[in-house]
Amino acid sequence: MALRRNALYLAWLVAVVATLGSLYFSEIEGYIPCDLCWFQRILMYPLSVILGIAAFYNEHTIRKYVLPLSIVGMGISTFHYMMEKIPGFKEIRPCTQGVPCTTEWINWLGFITIPFLALTGFTLITILLFIAKKDDND
């Protein structure tokens, strides 16, 4: 199955697109990241390098090191998205200085925000790592 065989490369591609997308929003569009955005970046950026190396060497055992990053990233992105979209969560204020975590720099189609894009990236990476072809010793 082609998807299982190429899942590691696809996970790397998702991480690279997410990394470049976040850099585009901050460096080109000038959107200042909030504290939760920084945590999501801290978890996503290394995935671009780690998954790239793993894909190059076809090293599927990397899952045990990468899955914690992507799963924690999913949790932070979900919480951040809920802060933006669910009124009761707006009262929680993890961002005490700088840009508020409830700032919606983009709002495409009424639901696609930057934390939603991060959540999509982390979720795709997690799913792709679970369906990636396993080695005999994995």
C-alpha cells in the first residue's frame, strides 16, 4: 500500500509545510505569536528536521520519539483553538504578557485559525506515523 510505504515522507512534508506556514505568518505577514503559538512552534519545528532525517534513512523506529511531540502539540493546539472559539475558555488566560492567546490573526471560512492549522498538522503527523509501514524489528 503506497500510503503506508510513504507515510513517513508525508509526515515530514506536513511538518515542513506547517513550519514554513508559521514562519510566513510571523515573518512576512507580521503576525506576532502568542505564548501558546510559541509552544506549538517549539513542538513542530524539530519535527521538520527529525522526520526529514528519519524519512531519508527510512527509519520507522523514530515514532517513539516523535509521537510524544505531535500528541502534546495536538493537545496544546486543541486548547488554543478552544480558547479562540468557545466563550467559556476565553476567561482562561495563559498569555499574561504580549499578544493575547485569543487573538485571531486569520479566520478563514469562520473556523480556520492558526491554532486550527497547527492542530491539523499535528493530527496528520500523528495519523501518518500510526499508519506508517512497520519494520520487522519495530
